[in-house]
Amino acid sequence: MTFSEYQEAARTTAVYPNLGKNFIYPTLGLAGEAGEVANKVKKIIRENDGVVTPESRDMIIKELGDVLWYAAQLATELQVDFEDVAAKNIEKLRSRQQRNQLQGSGDER
């Protein structure tokens, strides 16, 4: 499945206020789901000495899927093809890699 195919399929399941004119809702959902991923990882550290079990791995995969869904909805709301989002991200990372700037901080490194 390509990112574009995922974006199209995910959109068929989208139900939220002002669908098609509401970039705020998926933005907030994306932040919330990313927090849920972080919380699952935190609990692995706290409760299982950082050991990822098959069960905790599955829980993280489910939450990552929700992150992906909200990212796809945000791209759709912004009228951006998710395939382009992925391609531009790899382009940015390769540029940083070539310039030995993968580490550090700042959007424009």
C-alpha cells in the first residue's frame, strides 16, 4: 500500500466536525495519539524495565496506526498528497545526512 492509497482509504473512515474544512481537529488528534505512543513507552520503562513484550509491541503498533491516520487526515485537510509528505521528508533527511546535519536542532539545518 502506498501512502496515497492509505490516505484515500483512511479518509473513508473520517468522521469529525466540518470534515474537509477543519485542520485543527486532526492536528489535535495527532498530538493526542503521539502522546499515547509516548505513554505506552513510558509504561514499558516503568513496569517492565524497558523490555518490549509482544503485547506491548502490539499496543504501540495500534497507537502508531492512529498517529498515521491523523497525519493522513491533516494532509487531506491541507490538500496535500501524503505521498508528497513522505517524499519531502526523505528529501529533507537525505540533505541533512549529506551535510552531516542529522543531529542537532532547528528546522533549517
